[in-house]
Amino acid sequence: MLFNTDYQTIQGPSTGEYREKGSVFIGYAFKVERETDIKNIIDCVKKEHPKANHHCYAFIIGPGQQAFRFSDDREPSGTAGRPILAAIKSADLTNILVVVVRYFGGTLLGVQGLVRSYRAAAESALKSAKIIRILITDRFKITFPYSRIGEIEMVLTKVQGKVLSRDMTEKCAWELEVPREFSENFHKTIKDSHPFSEDCSIQRI
């Protein structure tokens, strides 16, 4: 799923469990913002379960689900990481990592059994998580004379935007954040209502 104006993720860590013929599959879901955080989180799970047979995972990052990866961690190819990834996609989530730890119970589960078990453990972890919706925003830098502060603030209020920083020296130079669903209208409104000269400008950053 491609998220255009907002996206869903989880508020914080959650866990779930699934058992199949003696094997125990423990699912852990984490909210992540950067791919560089993935390894540290997986390492922490491995330290918590040093005797587990497998530590399989999948993650998706980015409002447009731009980055994703999965690992079977020595399970037969396609039986662990892909089912975990499928569970995340089915829940329409992003900025999330799911790790499933397996303790082997002595009975081989076969390809279908593994696929079912890893997906079930991932789904269990996701079902226990609190799902939150995050607005996708665009940033702008705008410069304008002091005489237009009231006009700019009025337009910004209408589009539910906020000022990130204010430079109030020779003229106003603000960095703004506007929800994406309103950003095109905001940009057009500013340009149309203020005939910009050399002293006025607006640009995306």
C-alpha cells in the first residue's frame, strides 16, 4: 500500500506467540524510523534468546514503504522472512520491524507449517500492538516582510501547519511544516495572495 497523506505504524513494542507441534514462535514488533536501528534491535532480541534456533525478521520503513528487507536466518528459503513481511503488509503498516524467535520442538514442520507459524507469530505480535496514524508533512522555507506576519499566520492556521523555526532579523524567515494533504493548496495560496518580489519567497525544503 502506498501512503500519500498519512500512514499507520505502531506506538511501541509488542509481543505475541504461536505454538506448532512443540516449536514455540515468539513474535516481537518494534516501531523503527531508520534502517540503521535495525541491527541493534535484532541483536538485543538475540541476547534475550541466545538459545533460540532461529531469529527471523522483516521490516518496512518509509511513508511510501520505500525500504524493506527480510531474513530467514537459516530456515528454508521463503518460509520465515517473507511470511513475516506479508503479515506487516497485510496490516497496512510501515516504519516497523518484526522479529520472530523460534525454539525448535523436535518435529519438522515442513514448508507450509513454517510459513503458517512465522506469519501467525508475526500477526500475534501486531494484534497486541496499538496502531497509530501519522500525518505525512512537507516543509517549506518562507521569507516575507514583517507587515505580512498576520496574513501568513492566518493561512498557516487554515492548513493546520506549524512554525518550526523563526528568524526575525532583517525580515521574517520561517521554516514551516504543513500536512501533505494541504501543502499544495498552501503553496498556491501563499503565491497567489502575496505577489512575491525580491523580498519574498517560498520554497520546499
